[in-house]
Amino acid sequence: MLLEKLIKIMQTNEHLMRDLQLVRQLDLPNWCIAAGYVRNFVWDYLHGYPNRTPLNDVDVLYYDQDDLSEETEKKFEVLLKNQLQDYNWSIKNQARMHVRNHENPYMSVTDAMKRWPETATAVGIHIDKKNNLEITAPHGLNDLFDMVIRRSSYYKDKDYFYTRVQSKKWLETWPKLRLIEDK
């Protein structure tokens, strides 16, 4: 039910299909647009905001064990920026992100996303070759729709989590949100 609800909400984003088709043209393996692109849009929608909250960046994730080069990611960012300058594109191969995060190798985009600081942020959207929307949500969609900010059980740095919530000013931007404190 929440999956269908998310797809319906995301379909109200007038730029969704354009953005997804631009990324699909890169022919990245196992890709999605994730994080604030989805989370912020849903929270704006649930708050009844007529305009989108500005995005810091648009996170594009993919998984390619055969090319772990950061230069490849930068090349893809330039390609997207040349086609659409409205966004600060951030493309990351999740097959190499475990190194930066000092963890064991991730097995997929979904495996990497479940280790993000917040559960509600770990949501991605993708289109297949027939333009069908597909959702990746390793923690499910309850926290996103319940407007809950909760630390992922896979994310160990509590201090960073709380600093991140405060610095992003989510509770001020979306006042219906609730922060669930760790026990």
C-alpha cells in the first residue's frame, strides 16, 4: 500500500520522468535517484507545501564492481550537468563507498542504503526500460510516511546522526516531523 502511495506522490513531481530518463541514459548498473530527492518531495507533499523545498544535491546511486574509479563518477556528473544545470548532481558507485565509510564491502545499492544514517532517507526511485517506476527502500516506507527521523540500526555513529539532523534543519523545515531518540 505504501509503495503505491509513494509512486502516486512521486508522479505528481513534474520533473520526475525527465530526471529519471536523464539518469537512465547513462546506462548505469543497478541505479536509482535517492535520498533527499524522494524524502524531501514526500515530506513537502505531506506538509501541503505548494513549492518544493530546494535540494542541496540530487543523489544518484549505482553499483558497479568493475569500475571503482571516482573519476568515472565525476564524468557522469558532468554529463548530467551538461544536460540539466538545475541540479548539483552527486553520483556515487556504492561498490566503493564502503571504503570511505570504513565498513565491509556492500553487496548492492540496497545494502549500502540500509547503512545510511536515517531510515527515511534510504529510499530510491528508478525506471525500467518501459518507464515503470520501481522503489528501493531497505527500511521500508513507514518512517517516511509517518514523518519520523530515526537512526538506522546499521548506522553506529549516534553523534553524527544527531549533528546531521540539527545541521539539516529538518525539524524546522517540516514541523510535523518527529525525531525518535535512541534508547
